[in-house]
Amino acid sequence: MDRLSSAIKKARMDAYVMYASSRDADMRYLTRFTSSDPYVFFKKPGETGTIIISQMETGRASRESVAAVMTRAQAGLPDIMKTEKDPYRATAKMIAAQAGKKILVPPNFPLALAEALNEFCSVVVDRNTVALMRSRKDKNEIRMLKSVQKITETAMGVAVSMIREASVKRGVLFSGGKPLTSERVKFAIHCCLLEHGCSAVDSIVSCGEDTAVPHITGTGPLRANQPIVIDIFPFDERTGYYADMTRTVSKGTPSEEILAMFSVLREAQELAISRVRAGIQGSDVHQAVVDFFKDHGYESNTHGFIHNLGHGVGLQVHELPTVGPSGTALEPGNIITIEPGLYYPGIGGVRLEDVGVVTRKGFDDFTNFEKELVL
């Protein structure tokens, strides 16, 4: 029996119910149906599940959805609305009629709908069953993730080439007769991604002292002999799956501090990759990197290595499992990042990030892009 059916039975519930659009990663995972409007999904033990949607979406849903398709009319909503004018009560009554009197829901289930459901059935919150299911990818998911990662590398190549080919005037990078700015590089990245059917937001192209703040997106002219952190995490618009990748480069030779930090950073990433395998605790891999940095004079406190070593990637850019202090045992099929970083105000920061799949014997790193600091 599948994990969700087991969770329903263990909780002594009749069904698992969601109400969300496909922007919710769990909904997209369970149904494979894409819709910007929310719809109902319910699953009883041993069944594949059913979605309840508007009549106009049935043709497309019958092609896309891996769940059975039911219209709102078939579920009785028009008749219910003749006596129930409140839309939440009407939807709740429809759900109770189809799913049963004991409902298991995800933690982000809409509160107003949950309150209405409580008038017709009992509601229990499930914590992370679907998130755990999503964390272990099958061969098709791995294929889709590898595909978007290759596109991400293409976009990274565009960004690195712009920096490599730029000229330098008074310490500022120039391209096409104009200063090469963070905004121009991000625009080129996003155009490349769009050409390949992917989208991205909040891409990072930060420079100089800004790189000491891990997730500052960057703004203004890029400068020579300074670290430039490029972090891209797009998703494939067709499949919904993400990739995640970071490189640190410099047009010209940066400070001795940055050179030393980057050298240790590369070794730390290699160490982490060598430790990853099914069964190892994510917290242990993280701690190995913390200890490695400390042994090389980079003790983590308010500066230095100040974030998790990695995270899961899938229908969300950050999902289970965690490769950090709270990380649990890694499993075959987990897609994770390995992204150590060092950050010091007044000096700058460096980060490298690869993504790959956990196997029984190790880590299949399917990021294939250079890790050279000086361009």
C-alpha cells in the first residue's frame, strides 16, 4: 500500500483531502494537473484519488491528471448551493459527501474551509506525509530534474561568459560600451531560461562586499578583482521541477582572503560529496563540513559558514530532505544540493552549489560546470 494510504489508515480517517491550486507542490505531485485556480483532491485508502473541478476543465484534466476526474456538478455542488449560500460551507458539504466523515488534511489547508468542514465531519491535520513522498524521486522525476539542471548550466554559461569577456575601466566591468551590471547579467540569464522553457525569480548576481550576505540578489555595476556570486534556481514551466546551482567567479585576481576561502570551499564541497550515501544522516554530512572549515581557521558563528549545507530539490526549490543540523537519514532517490559557503563582512563571500541524487553507494552529482574562481 502506498505511503499516503497507510497514513490515512493509521490515522483512522476515511480520506486525505486537499484544496489548492497546482502552485501547491503537493497538489501538483498528487494529481499532475496544472491549474492556477484551487480545486479539490481527495484520496481514500487503496485508490489513486479524485479531483473535483469545473466542467470547462474536464477535457484537459482527463489528459493531464493521474487522479480520476469529477465535475463539481457530478459532486453535487450546484444542488448544495441552492440551500448553502456560504461558499465555504457549500464546498465543505460537497467534500464531506464525497470523501467521508473523517478527513485528513495537510498543514496548509485553508482555515476557513477547515472550520466549515468541522460542521460536517472531523478534521485531523497530517504533518508531512506527502512531503516525505516527494523527497524520494523516481526515475522519471530524476530525468526531469537532470533536464532543467542542464538548462540551468546553459544559463550559467551565459552569465560567466559575459563576465569573462567584459573589459575593465577604472575597476568597473564594461560590455557593449556600457557598465556590466548585476541587472544586465540577470536579464541575460532569464532570457536564456525563457528560451528553454524555464522561468526564474530572485536570481542572484552579487558582487564585492554584497557577497558576504548569502541571499542578497545584487544590484549595480560589477567590479574587477571582486568575488561575484551567481545563484540560479529556475523551474521547468512544463514539468514544474526546479534546479539549483551556484558559482563564484572573479574577473581578475581577488584578494588573498577570497583566494584562500575559495580554495578551502572547493575542498569542503568535495569532502561533503564523498560522504553522501543512502543511510547517512544529513546532519552528519553538514557537521563534517563545519569541522573541516574550523580545522582550516573558519569557525562558524555569526560569520563564516552560516547556513545548511544543502536541501532537497523537486517541485519546490527547497524541500525535504534537509542537509543541516536537523537532517535525518538520506534515502536513495533524494535529490539534494551540496552548497557550502563562507561569508565575511568587509571581505566578501564565496559559495559553490551542485545538485545530484543520493544513491545506495554515494552521490551522483549531475552538475557539470567548471568551478574556477578567476576568469
